[in-house]
Amino acid sequence: MKNLLIDIGNSNCKVAYHKNGELGEICRSSQLATLDFILSIIQTQYFDVIVLSTVREDDPKMESVLEKKCRKLVVLNTSVELPIDLKYSFPPIGLGADRLAGALAVAMLFPGKDIIKFDFGTALTVDFINKDCVYEGGNISLGMQSRFRALNAFTKRLPLITPDAEFEPVGVNTTGAMTAGVVLGLKFEVEGYMNLFKDRIIVFTGGDSFYFAQKIKGPIFVVKNLVLLGLAQIADYYAEK
């Protein structure tokens, strides 16, 4: 019997089937009617394990509906038993399920390594996992699209733009100045972490990860759908219980 993985982020919802250690086709929606979207995909199917990661508010209705669609529903949070113990070095109350799933995924992908994980989404999240599988903590700032939206929302004249594919480091018009300011600001921010914490494995994930991997020098692993990979590990773990 197959499992179902659900990753609800700030901007998108991803749903994927999972069977025999393999991710199936990933369905994505940016609509707010998340439960309707999920039900339109699974319809009358029944699953062994459903793993739900959400950064939005708790949704008891969604959880109740999903419980009836599977043998075991796992709503990911820091109290959930994981395949490996992340040995938090901090009180993990409030830690987002997406960050938790991503940390689990990189710890299992790179065992015995010190890692920094950068997730380029609505927010830029930076998480630190060491070789002893200790989740050391991390930081949060605005992601690229959020920075462009903030410039538009909190100023009178700056437009909402799509960044130029090519740009000079010093802008000579509004679009060029905004593109260079936002993109180089994020680039320098990430490079600052990489220079401060040398000799760590660097992992990029999230919607803008490939964009920044092309602009930042150094050995970087770009891992698509890292959160779903973490959820898949959890699904396998509970499928055997």
C-alpha cells in the first residue's frame, strides 16, 4: 500500500505519492483551498501512512478528514518520533514542520557531516545540523520574492518587479537597482554564512535554490523537494511500525 506526503508551505501546497522508497509525481497548488486540492488528488484512495507538514495554522477539519483516509496520520511537529533523534540543542517549541523535515532529510542524506541547509522560499531559512546529528538551530529572513513585495508594499513609487536575468552590480535604473539590491543582498548573506562556517556541507533547496546556486561559488548540493524527502523517511518509519 502506498503512502501520501503533504507539504503545505506559505505559498504552495505539494502532494506526492510515496511507495517502495520512491517519490511519485508531485502535484502543486498555490490556491488557498488546500483541503479541496488534496481531496481532488486522492479522491477515494486509502493509504497506509499520510504525513502532513504545514507551516500554517492547525486545521482540525483537515486532520479529521485525512485520518479517515489512512491507517496512520502523522502531523509533523517536534513531539513526533522521528527515524533518527535530532538531539535538539535548543528548546524546539515553535520550530516549523518544514524546517524539521528538511533537517531530518539532510541528516540522513549526509550522515556524519556538519551541514548548513539553506531553504530559498517565501522566507530564507538557514539551519545547522552537525556530524553528531544535533540540530543546532538556525535563522530566518525574507526570501527573494518577499523582499521584492516588501519594497513595493512599503514604498510609494517602487514597482513590483520580476528580477532581471542579467544585471550589473550597480543599478542605473529602478529595475536594475532593485534587482541588484535584492539578489546581491541575498547572495552576500548566504556567502557570509558559508565563510563564517567553513568546512560544512552546503545544501540548497526551495523554489529559488537553482537561481542562487548559479550565482554563488563553492561546492553546493542542490536538493529538490527536500521537505518531501524528509516526509518520505517519516512515512517509511511509520509504515514499519
